[in-house]
Amino acid sequence: MKKAWLVVAILILATVLVACQPQTVEVTRVVTETQTETVEVPVEVEVEVPVEVTRVVTEVQTETVVEEMAALGSEERPIKVLFVPSVDVDAIIAGGDVLATALEDATGMKYEVSVPTSYAATIEEMCASPDDTIGFIPAQGYVLANNRCGVTVGGAAVRFGLSWYAAQFVVPSDSDATSVEDLAGKTWCIPDFGSTSGYLYPSALFAELGIEPGEIVEAGGHSNAMLAVYNGDCDFATAYFSPPLLPNYARSWTYGVDDPEIWREAGVSPVRNEAGRTFVGGDPADGGYRVLDARSSVSDTAPDIFDKTRILALTDQIPNDTVSFGPEFPLNTANNIVAALIDFTASEECAQSICSEEFYNWTGLEAVTDGFYDPVRSAMDFLGITEEDILGE
């Protein structure tokens, strides 16, 4: 048994010794030879390359085009002649065209006549067209327009040598009123709230005397106010008063001394002739009177208006109506037009225009300054009347 284990140990030892000895082994080496071949392959590479560029530039030029305005007084741009609607509009249009033709002949310029719907609308038109408008506007209208936008006065109307007129309070002949105080609470017809004689001066007198009239009805012009009281639509009405011409022109009617209806001394009623003039007992040159107050403008429509109405009282004297110009109207042109108007009022054609009793009853025009209308400003200040009251904001 021991021999067997000994043999086994010797064999194991011999095996280990053999394993630890160097040994020569024949190896067959397989080598794979790789050949590197240079191949040119196109590759896209971003390279900054100078490039010649042709730039097309569209140059936009901003050109200021100034439209050439037509000359003032040309066919394309006639001078606007504005009349307040104080009397019959048809009479104003017809007479205004006569005046425009005369001015065209005298100045070589074109004119366009219109009648805005109210005193306020006339003023607003002058302010809206400051360089091409002429306005035939009353004293209060002028002051309002001057305050509003700088409208300037060119001249004041003359009626038979007078540069003033007044407002008259007219009542029915059978009215029980004997003084202005008796009109308190009575219905009052006025031409327009913008009228100097029809509203401003009577209001100033009422305020001074502490009188409160009743309902105020805007009749739409002096003629309509007179017809309103004649027809019984109101208790009294106010409108312009121009003094009557006396027999043989021996003297002038005197304010504050003579009765407004001095002609009643003749004992006959006023009559309107074919030429549109209202006489009592014939022409003054023949010993009669000529009546010039607002009722004469409707004596053809209501021939007996002087019998059915009477003048109760007058206000203070009022500066006459104006010829006024827009605030930017050329001064030299304005002066030429005023000169032409002075000549026109001395012509026969004027009898069919502003010199007619149906129109404004002017007999002349005189140059005045803005200060001539200071009494009107004072009346407005006394009443606290501003342009906003009449014209709005």
C-alpha cells in the first residue's frame, strides 16, 4: 500500500518538473497585410470666397407737392359775400347779385353771394374761411365775430346821413301798454338772438329796469318779427328803427326830442309806392314824410300794419351795421372793396340792392375803427353775454 502511494507521488513530481522546463513549439503565423490606398474624394467645405455682388437700390424720393391755390377772386375761388337773414332771403339774394355784379365791374374779381341760416352761422362761416369772406353783419354780430376769431371791420352803414340807428318796441295799436315796464311777462317776438337791435339792446334796457319779459319767440328776421306782432302771435316785438325823413328836408329828426312816429301829425296813413318807398302825404321834397322803420319792409304784405301797430319806445342809439372781413383777408383788397362799396351806395343800382327798403336801407358807407363798437361791447358785458351764449362752444 505504501509502495503504491510512493509511486503516485513520484509520478506527480515528475509531471510538475516537466511542466516547468522550456519547450520549443512550432507556430504557423497568419499575417493579413493591409494596404493603404489614397483616394481623392470631393468634400464640400465652407470657405470664405470673395464674391462680387451687384446691388440694385431703388431710391425713393419724397417730394413735397404744394398745391397751388387759385387766386382770390378768380372763377375757381370767388370771394364769399355773406348776408345775415335779417330780412326776406329772396330780396337779399336778388339784391346781393346786383351788388356782386357792381363789385366785379369795379374790382375785376369774382364774388359769390349766400345767406347762411342764422346770424351765428354767418359768423361761423367767416371764421371757417378767414381769407376769402366778407360779412354784412350787425354790430353785435361783429363784436362776437371779432372776439371769436379776429374778424375786422371795414366800414359802417350810413342811413340818410346817420351812422346810428335804434331798436323799437312795437305793440298792437289797441295794447294797454304805455311804457316798457308794462311789457313784463308779455310774449316777445325777436328777429334773432344774434340781432343787436332785435335782442341785445332791448335786453339791456329790460335788465336796467329790472323787467322780466315772458316767452321769447325767435321769428327769423326783422320783417317776420313785425308781421308776428301784426298777426297777434306775440304781445310785442322788437326790430330796427331808422328815423323818418321830415317835410322838405327842413331839418333832421332829433333823437330824444321828436316822437318816433312824428309823421302821424299828418293825419294820414303811410303808403308804399311802386318803387318800394313808404311815404306819408307824399315825398319829403313835396312836403311829406318818409317812414324808414322795420315795418316799412312789410308794408306791401300788410298795407295796414302802421294802423294796427305802434311804436311804444326806443332804445339807446346803436352803431350801424358793418361790412366786415375775415381775419386773414388781404388788407389791400379789403380797402379796394370798401372804396367800391362807397361808390356803389351812391349809385342808382344800389336802390335794387342794400339801399332798398326791402333790404338794408343803406344810403352810404363810412370807414370806422373797432372802437366805434365799444358801446355794443359794454351792453354785452352789462348783460354778461359771451360768444358762447350766442355761438356755442
